[in-house]
Amino acid sequence: MRLRTKLQLLLTIFIFAVVLLLNGAIYLIYQHQVNTSEMNRIKQEAETIMEALTKEEASEIAKEDLLRAFLPANGMIRVISQEEAQPIHSAYRQKSFEAWPFAFTTTEQQTLNHDEDGTPYVQISIPIIWDDGSVVTLQVSEALYHTADTLQTLQLVLLITTGLMLLPTLFFGYLLAGFVIKPIQSLTDKIKDNPKNGKWEKLSLNRKKNDEIAEMQHAYNAMIDRIEENIQKQERFVSDASHELRTPLSVITSYAELLQRRAKERPELMDEATEAILSESERMKHLTDQMLTLAKSQNQGSLLFQDINISQLVREAIRALSTAYQREVHYQNMEEVDLHYSGDKAMIHQAIYILIDNACKYSEEQVSVQTANQDNILTISVMDQGVGLSEADKEHIFERFYRVDKARSRKAGGTGLGLAICYQIVHVHGGTITIDSELGKGSTFSIQLPI
């Protein structure tokens, strides 16, 4: 069943149920009011008969004649004795009324019953003092034919009204379902068509609307923007990766061809070619490893969380890089105790290592590392006194394969992936990485991780 049909049926059923409940309530309230009114009327008649029977003049008139004079048009009157437990006087219009129940009572009672035909009738019972001084029960009963006809007519009218409500409800449900489904159908069609002619198209938005449908359309357009951005990044990554791999492959191919042509004639070329091939192979392996690391760092599910002594991790990275570059790296812990953090130890170590390694590669001056904890934010800052970065470079420094100085980066052995890997590691840990740099004044890379 299509969504439009479901909405139409659900709306119709809901409105039909509401109308049915309202009409039922109206019927029950009206029935109660009418029955209460009839019982009050019959009670007043019973009190009038009681007053007539207790007057002194009533003894001079035959009781049967007096009861017949006050007899309701559709009812009967009984006087019930306690001793005989039977009516001592009765007056009625129809023989069938004799089937109505009776009983002696010393308290005033009023009841609403139904006979075998389903006709409602009211019985009012009042105790009175009889001529001989005994207590008898005056029972006045009346069939509510008019009330039954009125209620039946009202019931029929309400049922017809409820039935007639189905037509406009179905029509209104159809229109409302169409109003809701139209933008969804438009979104579905756009999803089926995308990408159209290789281009991702967005939905045209009505800026006057600010409802859930508009939010869904905005979310779809935002998703298209992310898809286009990711496609561009993917294309750029593939292009950059192929470009980076093409150079070592070309060198390896050239030296292999050279060995194939002249190795026998010039044996001295063997060492040069072998060294070049091994160097480029190692560079290609390093580049491939970094690309795999970058892919893994984007998956938060692969993180292995554990308690990390950040201060110790920084000291280990500084010790290794100080030895490798044969230079001193200064470390300052702003806290009195070692700082701890819950995260993936290997990845956090790699992020710290990348920042310190970059600072040592591209700066001949002093490199400093600082750690601090401010408002439950762990900050790791790496400061160098190198050439610094321009505003344009700072915008792209964390992109894959981006190099400020390609010739210098290649000479230093950089692939342009280090800072991209560092950025992804910090990002999957819920942190941020910022850069404060000025040309000629060095750079400061800061990692902020929520504790």
C-alpha cells in the first residue's frame, strides 16, 4: 500500500472515529437529559395524585374513580398493600401494562426500566397513609413512547451525519496526503535521477516554509554538498596518489631498463641502479603505508581505547626524534603531574610524532613541546621557529598531499600526508587541531582533546 493511501485511510479512520465518539456522547447526554426530565415530570404527577388521595374529600369519592381521573395517557397507577403484597387498587390504559413489576416500599423510589418490547417506562413509588391508617405504596408508571421515538430519530440522524462525514473526510485526506507526499515524491524522483549527466542536482527550496518537509529538503541538499565535496576529495586524492606513485615507478622503470640494456657492458651501473631502485621502492612503500594509515584513521570503530600517559608519550617521541635529528627538543609540562587521556595509544603517539617530526624537518631553530590541561581540555602544542606559513597555506595545510614547498618537502622525504593523518586521528578522537603561524616567525600546532 502506498504512503498516500495509508495517510488517506488513517486520516479518514481518525476523523470518523472522532465524529462517532462525539455523536455517541451527544446521544448519551441527550438521552440522560430527556430521561431525567421525564422522571421529574412523572414524579410531580405522582405527588399530585398522593395529595389528592390524602385529602378528606377523597374519602367520599370512589378510589378507583379518583385514580382513573389522574391516570397518565400511557401509564398505570397502583396502590400496593403491605399485608396483601398485592395491588388493592389499579388503573391502566393497556392490558399489557399489568406485566410491569410492582413491590411494596416504605421509601420513595424512581426507576427507569424496559419492557419485553424494549419500550422504556418510568416507575415512581411513594409511601402514603391509607384510610385505615396503614402505610401503602402509591406506584405511578408511564411508558415513554414519545421519548423512545425522539431518541430513535436522533440516533438515525447522528448515524447519517457520521456516514456523510466520510465523503468530505476522504476528499480532504486525499488533498492532505497529496500535500505531504508531493515534496517526498519530488525528493524520490531527484534521488532516482541523481547524478544526472554526471552532475548532482539539488532540490529547489521554498524559503517561506519552515516545517519538517523543508528541513528534510535542506538536509538532502546538505547531503548533496557533502557527496560532491567527498567526490572532489576522492578525485583529488586519486590524482595526487597516482602522481606521487608515478615518479618512483618511473625511476624504477628507467633504471631497470638501463640495467637491461647496459648492465653487461657497464657493471659499475649495477650499484647505482640498485641503490636508486631500493630508495624509490622504500619511498613508495612509505607512501603506501601512510595512505593505508590515513584510511584507517578515518574509522572510529577501529580505535582501541585505553588509559594513556600523555606526558610519557611526548617524552618518548621527543627522545626518538632528538636522536634521529641529532638536536635538542625542549619539553614543558604546565601541570605538576603527568597528564592522562583515554584513547588509542598508537594513534595518539603517531599524531604527536608527526607534529614533532614536521617541526624538526622544516625548522633549523629550537623546537618546543608544551602540554597543559585547561577546563578538562588536554592541549599538546608543538612550536618551531621556521619560515612559517601564509594564510593561503594555513587553509590547505591539513589536506592530503598538500605541500608548502614541494621541492623542499621531497628533499626532506615528506609525502604530504603526515598532517592529514594527524588531523584525522585528532578528529576521530573528538578533538580539534589548530595552527598559529606567521611568515618568518615560525608555527605552533596545537591539539585539543576533551578529557
